[in-house]
Amino acid sequence: MEDPAVLVLKRAVELDTASRFQESLVCYQEGIDLLLRVLKATKDEKKKAHYRNKITDYMNRAEDIKKYLEKEKEEGKYHKQIKIEENMKGFSYEKLFQEYLNETVIEVWVEDPYIRQVHQLYNFLRFCEMLVKGPCKVKTIHLLTSHDEGNEKSQQTSILEEIQQSLKDFGVTLNVSYSSAIHDREIRVVFTLDTVTLI
């Protein structure tokens, strides 16, 4: 576990240095979690002391970043953009979306032209599972995507139908529509009182 922790925390420091604070915060949190597991499995007291000091340092920095981001939000200067580069780790759906998914969320709109291949469909399924498991009270999920014009078209349809049926068992309706004109990805959530764009 030590090597993954080191890699994630190294990335956190790089992002922090580049003033990409929201992304660095995600990596700090993931790295701290991994380092805590290393600490728990360590028997050597000298190493334990070293890990505790490192964890404290990273936690303090993460707390400073949180306070800074909160201040930016209050002053209306906050804009969140997370760039996830290829093969980067530490960005689970929960980490990315948890701050938006509270009990007031009732509806989610997903626009993504690339929910066609099997791995893309399973990623969408995992996103839906997160919504169902989370604190939000989602009743409807809308998906706008493009048809797969290749041989997998029927597979795209059948997997989306399976996801629809599974969500129905949890009292959630999945509405699927298709467009050949969409190019960008966007996720919007509808709260009981308001609407906000996430991506």
C-alpha cells in the first residue's frame, strides 16, 4: 500500500504547486486514506512515528486548502474544473460528486455522446449505483447519448434496458434519448429548490 500512497500524495503536491487546489485536495484525501492503511499495518514504531508525522502534515495542508476553497466560494470567486489525465488515480465518482449529492437532489441529467461501448455503459451503471446508494433522493435520471452505429448497437440498447429495469427496482426512472448532434459531456442535478450544473 505504501507505493500507491506515495504516488497519489506526490501527485497531490504537484497539483498543489500548480494551484490546482480542488484536484490536489482530492489526491491529498485519497493519499491520506492509503497512508492510514499503511500505518495500521505497520509494526515498527519508528516507521509508525514517521507515518504519523507525514499524515499530520498532509492533513494540515488539506485543511488549509479546504479553508481557502470555502473562502473563495463565499466571495463568489470559486470556479471548479477538474482535469483528470489518462491513468490518474484517486478520482472515484464518490470523491468527485459527493459535495453535490445531498438529500435535496431529485433528478439528474447526463449528456454524454460516448455511452456506447461496454466499458462506457458499465461506467454509467456505476454512476447510477452511486446515485442510488448516496444520500440523494433521485427519482429520475435522464441520459442523452448517441447511438452506436457499429455492430454493438443492440448491445448498447440491451444493457441500457437492463440498467433501466434495475433502477426501477429502486424506484428510479431512467429516461434514455439519442442525438447525433451532441459532442460535450455535461451533468446537471436538480434540487428540490434549484438547478446547478456540475460539469
